[in-house]
Amino acid sequence: MFVKISRPMYDREGRKYIDLDMGQGGTRTVKIPWRYNRVMSVKIEGLRPIQDLKAGETCEVEMIQKFWNGQGYWILSAIKVL
């Protein structure tokens, strides 16, 4: 899925997130798996880490949806900067 980064990686209550513009005015907050002060379990194509991505860049991403306590969350599984 091709998206634009609307807000680069940020911290909220100790968890890392990135906001993606899905097109047609829709924005989705996606959790970045983060442990031991680094990104874990995300396939990254290219040389730039997620932390260096800027707002407005176009990327191709893959996400999975997980449920905790009855609430759904989108988790980043792969990213490729175009």
C-alpha cells in the first residue's frame, strides 16, 4: 500500500508511532514495534532507518492488525521509501 508520511516517528507514553496519510483525507496511526531502543520485527528496504523519515515522503508499507483488550491496533510490518 502506498502512503505518505503525515507525522514522522514520535513517542506517546513510551510507545513509538507514525502517522500515515492513506489517501482521500484519511490518516492512520500505526504502531512501530520498539524494544531495546531500536525497531524490531520490521522489514526495512533501503538504507535509511525509520527514525530518519520526514513528513511528506512517499512509502510503500505493510501493516497487520492486532487486538488488545478488545481494541484494534495497526502494527507496521514492512516499509520501503520510494
